[in-house]
Amino acid sequence: MREFITPYTVANQARMRNPKDKAKARVFIEGDDDYRIYQHLIAVESCILIPSTGRSNAIGAVQLLRKEGWRGVLALVDRDFDALDGVDVSGPDVVVTDDHDAEMILLRSRALEKVLVEYSISEDADQIRTTLLQAARPLGCIRWVSIRQNLRLDFDDLDFNEFIDPQTLAPDETHCATAVIRNTKGCGLTTQILLTRTKSALEATHDLWQACCGHDTLPVLALLVERHLKRPHHPATVARSLRLAFEFAHFEKTRLCAAIRTWERVNSGWRVLREV
């Protein structure tokens, strides 16, 4: 069904809202996970979040509505690999996350410290962040190469135990490539070919906050929690803990928050963020 959702269908969600919502800003976000993060940060009395099933749909819907003369519309989207590609999709009505995606903003914030305390993990939070990024780096590079070379690799439901050492959390690049290939139906690549194609990305020096995404980093954090608790711990549970620990005070320190505030000043009379 996702392939049938377009910027036009997403824009219709704004057009078909209750007439009482006419004076509310429409903020188009990528999906349900983003909704769970941002719903606690917006002013619900003056703003509506609209999940758009993807970044291009969110941006496209805003462009369509602006052409029709709509005001008070904003796309709030993930940066993805734009920083690595030298691309910037931000604009007057488009704001992007500081890091690769919203989940990475959570991990960089003090919300991680709160989660570690909840699990009675006394390891240094910054060292844990470094470990998480290093562990997720190979998979992030393969994702990037898959997009750039249109390899159409499938990263859903990977078993991270296949390529992340549960004790040290060190990644194995070869096993990582093998796991992705095995996970991709009909993939004609060999492990060696995929590693060769990914070689330059793996050897380059990148900002890992841009190269790694939350879908790859949170499962590694779940492995760390499992190691500490000595029992299985699902990444979705860790993600929920991070969302609940993320406060508006954490969000205020981000460039994303500053960009939304700037949009509010330019678009006088439209408010997105809640008052504190």
C-alpha cells in the first residue's frame, strides 16, 4: 500500500481536515515513529502532525499546498544521508533533523543518560555513544551504497547477533554484508562484491551521526541492555524508553528546534512548538 501513497494523497489529508482546524499549522512528518517523538513537543491546540509515509511525500505535499496558496504548512523530515551526499533539502517550509534521523537526535541528547540510569548501567554515556556508532557504521555504509547504486537491499528485520559481538558490541563487516544479502530476496550479489562496492565508504572518514541511522543504532543499544540485564530486550522497548526520556529541554538544544522557531517568526500567527 505504501507505493500508492503520493504527495497528492498526503496533501489531501490537510485539505480534508475538520473546518475547525483551519487555523492550525499542518506539519508533515515522515511516519508513525516520528509522530511518537514529536507529539510531545508540539502545541496540540495550534498544530496538526500529518504522517506522510516518507520524506518525499512530506516535502511534496508542502510544495503542492504552497502552490495552492496555503499558509502554515511545514515539512519536518530526516536528513538521511544528505550530509554525506552534499545535499540540502531544507527551505522556507522544510526543516531537517540535525543528525541522520530523529532517533539519532534522541541518542545524542541527555535522554540516553536517563535511560542508562533506568537500566542501572553505569558506563560512561559518551563512550557508549561511540561504541554504538562504531557498531552501526558498517551497516550504515551499506545502506548508503545501496541507495546510491540502487541495489534495493532489504534491511528489515535483520538479526544483529549475526554480525555484532554481543559482549564487545564490535561489528564484523563481512558477516554484516552476508546478513544483508541473505535478507534480500533474489539478491545476486556476493558478499565480496558488496564489500568491494562499499569499500570506499567504509574507509572514508564520515560524521557517524550522519552515516548511522536509528534503525541500526537502537538494536545495538538493545544488545548492550541485554548484556547488562542478562535477558533479551527488544529494540522497540529501548526506543520507547528513549522517547519517554526525551524532554523539551533536550529538544531546545537542537538546530532543528531553532529552525522551527525561525519558521514560526517568519510565519507570524502560526505556532508549532508548545510553550515551556
